[in-house]
Amino acid sequence: MTAPKEGKQAMLELSNFYIDGRWTPSASTASHTLIDATTEQPFGTVALAGKAEVDAAVAAAKRALPAWAESDPADRIALVRRIHDIYAGRVEEMARVISQEMGAPIELARTRQAAAGLRHMTSFLTAMEHFDFVRPLGPHAPNDRILMQPIGVVGLITPWNWPMSQVALKVIPALLAGCTMVLKPSELAPLSSNLLAEIIHEAGAPAG
């Protein structure tokens, strides 16, 4: 993540959206001013998506769905493990942006806010390793099976007050289940989701 430079004139500008595996400049002129919760002063702006960005994100997620839904669960587990490991290496950075965007004291941001993302990833990975996507219907029908399949493209909306906890609780199980998604984090706390997008990209998530 690009941090603002030192000095009163430096302002952080988040003007790109992560769509279809790449950072795409906003076609909208609408933006939201970011307020540093520790100083109550503006420190940057974030672009607000319009219809064009939403349509592009949904279209990309739809294109990517068939291949991701049919992927081997082991490959999905491997991707989330890479996300977990990269996140762990940047957890201090995550704590600092969360503290700045939503006001948690830095120690709380470290031990509860940023750490929650790691805990949720670990829990979902453990559950996934023991999850049967194909299971018997029951003793009365030994030759019949229940197939657990991805529901499709999911739209995810998350709040400002526990940004990475809520994002991880939605994004990670969707990835593991074989769903593609469009995430709309709070415009009050976009830095942590922006950083997670960088992490997911670095982990090698397929476009879409």
C-alpha cells in the first residue's frame, strides 16, 4: 500500500479499484474524504464506485465463476494458505492502517483487529480440511449423494468498525467454497480492504 508522505500537503489518494485481477482507474469523479481517526484531520480520498465499476466487477466475477467453482478444493486451500502467510508478514502494516482509518488504539488494532483476520483464516482452513463436498444422503439411500456446490457470485458489504474481521469472515469462506465475489467495504475504512486486495493479488488469485 502506498502511504502518504510526511508533511501537511501530502494526501493519500485511492483512485483505483481491484477488478478482474488488476488495478483499474475509477471512471467516476465521486470521492470520499478520509479522516484520520487519531487526529480528526483529512489525510486522503477514496474513489466511490459508480455503475460502470460495479458492472465491470460483476461481469468479471461472472466470467471467473465456472473455472473457480470447478477448481479442486485443494487448490483453493493452497491459495488461502498463501493469503494467510502473506497477511501474517504484513500484519503490522494492517494494524496501522486499521488504527488510522477507524480509530482503534494501535495495540488493540494489532491484537484484536488485524489479528482477527489471521484467526478467521486459520479457522476456515481447518474446517475446509475436514469438509465433505460429497456426502451420503443417509442410511436409507446409500447410493445417493448430496453435492455441496458454490452458490455463485456473491456480493459482500462490510462495516467500518471491525473492517478486517468482517471482510475475512466473508471473503475467505467464499473463496474456499468456490464462489467469486464483489466486495464493497465501508468508504469510512477502505485502507484495510485495499491492503487485503494487494495480498490476495500477491498470493496469485486468478483474475475475476
